[in-house]
Amino acid sequence: MKKVIHKWFWIWDFDKEEKWLNEMAAKGLVLTSVGFCRYEFEDCVPGEYKICLEFLENNFSNAENEKYIEFLEETGAEHIGTFFRWAYFRKRTAEENFRLFSDNTSRIKHLTRIISFIAFLLGLNLYMGCYNLFLYFYWHNPVNLFGIINLLIFAFGMIGLVRLLQKRRALKSEQQIFE
């Protein structure tokens, strides 16, 4: 039986999303398809699969992404789908413990990719918000709702960015302890 669930996760809450997907698999619902705030599941043996997700290095359909996905499939992982730059994988738990990041260095690289992407988006939102304020104060244009939304997105996104920066800093300090 197929089941579709609509749920929202912020980009900086990818670990919560992965945990939720694995909890669903532990309950006997395995992920089969992804989309914008849309997750499609099928019945499975509870705990049969482990789900992992990764923010890919390159945009959209890129030859490097395709090679990487093929490499993971050769190891027994199934590529469920890709939404924007997020790739979703699953693997049967009987085979081995499935992890995409085996060490702190790869986790730090993954977090850095996400941080860079968020910083770029926040920079765009800050620019657009300030530009709209400039138009309001200097040209006496009416306040643009999109400018206010851009500034709110910037402010809210900074919270997520700070969380990721703290997580990366903790991983770096942990890595230094073991070196």
C-alpha cells in the first residue's frame, strides 16, 4: 500500500528529516519517492531499510552527480530520488550499517556545502530586501511586500546558518582532538 505524507523540513534540519525517514522505515514504511514537501512510502518489513540523504556538490543533473550516484548504487544503495540538490538513498539493513559519511572530514565537507548554499541564498535575500528599502526611503516608492519577506527570510535563515556553523565547529574541534 502506498502512502503519501506532506511534511516540511528546513534545509538546516536535514538530520531531523533523515531521522524521521528512518523512523518511518522502522515502522514498516519505506521511502519510494520525494518531492517538494512530499514523501511517498510503501509497506516494508519494519526496520528493513536505512535511509540516508546528501546535499550534492553540483547543481541539478551533472555528470559528476550521476557518477557519484552510480558509485553508491554499485555498493548496494538504491537511489530513491533527487529533489533540487538533495539525493535520497536507501539500503537494506541486513547488508551492513549504511552511512554516507564515515568520518568527520566528509561530514564537515557536507556541512560546508550546505552552509555555502544557505549563505548565497541569504545574501540574495538581504540584497533584495535592502534594495527595496532603498527604493522606499530614497525614491518614496511604496513599501514592497517582497522586500519585507526577503528581510524576514534573511533573519530567519541566519538562525539556521548559525546552527550549522556551530555543528561544523563542534565537528572540527572533535576532529582536532583525535589528530
